[in-house]
Amino acid sequence: MLGHVSQEAVRQMVAQGLVVGVELDSSSTPKFCEACTKAKATRQPFPEVTKSRALRYAELVHTDLWGPSQTVSLGGCSYYITFTDDYSRETKIEFLKYKSEALTAFKHYEAHLARQHPGV
């Protein structure tokens, strides 16, 4: 009927006669409600334009290692690693059987950069 209404709002409705059949203990104090606190929490939005964007290819590369997945791929892989160039937003992905293959995947990415973009 009331859903999750604040205790103060219920007290005011009873005091104004908007709700009948409810008796409140005037000596009680409102209890802390964690759900209300989380619902009212806000955060700043991501900026439209970042101030630390790379100015040339391969100057800044973001990477993410994900896994293990619950289901192994047909090739036997349970992990993947991504490399995203901050300047171009070009993303490369490599699938891994083991997490320990991440360094080898990085070396493959580094070799790819050397072949595709000499002088970087």
C-alpha cells in the first residue's frame, strides 16, 4: 500500500488524518535505512571529454584481462585479454587458455604494433 515511504512522511500523514487505523508510538525514533541511503547516493557523471587523452598512436594502451569463464570455448580458452589504443580506440583481443599466458599475449600485441606501425 505505502511501499517504501519515509517514516517522517508516514508520521505526517497520520497527524493530518490522511491515514486512518494506524497508531504510532510518539516516543520511537526513526531507524537508519541502508536502502534509502543507497537510493539517494549520487555520483559525478563521466566527463564528456577526458583531459588525459593520448596525442599519438600507442602512446597509451589500456588492457583488461578477463576470466575464467564458466564455459570453455571450442578452442579450450577460458580467458581473454584486450588491448585498446587510447588515441585511435583500436582494440585487439587475444583468447587465452591460461591466465599465465597474459605476458605472451602482450608480447604478441607489441610485435603487432611494430609490424603495423613502424617507429611507434
